[in-house]
Amino acid sequence: MNSKLSFPIYRKLSNGRSFYKIISETSFIELQQMGTKVIRYEVNAKQYPEILRIKDMINVTNEFEELAESDYMKLDE
């Protein structure tokens, strides 16, 4: 991957229910919105499919969209 990336990077799923703070090329925090609740997951990618998912998030491919830091922070209070 590109070593010139500046982290954190923020992304969301196109369905608007999962939000991501990408901390590095191998770790991220996911916030899943379920009704009024927000569930937080911390992921440290060790397997190849997880690493590919992070790469897709960074490159805004498939179902991912860019997200402003302020929008992420509203959910992570």
C-alpha cells in the first residue's frame, strides 16, 4: 500500500449504518448504528481478507464512501 497515506482516514458504508476510522493499513474502528444504539468494534487485521477490506476502504471502492471526521465524531461520543 501507499506509505504516504495520512491517518486517520474516515469512511462509511453506502447504506449509512457503518462508519469507519482507519487508523493504519492494518487496523480500524467500526461504529455500527443500530436504531439509537452505536456499537463500537476495534479490528486489527491479521488475515488477508481483512487487509483487503481495509484497502477497499482506503481506496473508496465497492460499497464505501468518504466521510468527514466531524460526522464520525458525532457518533463516537
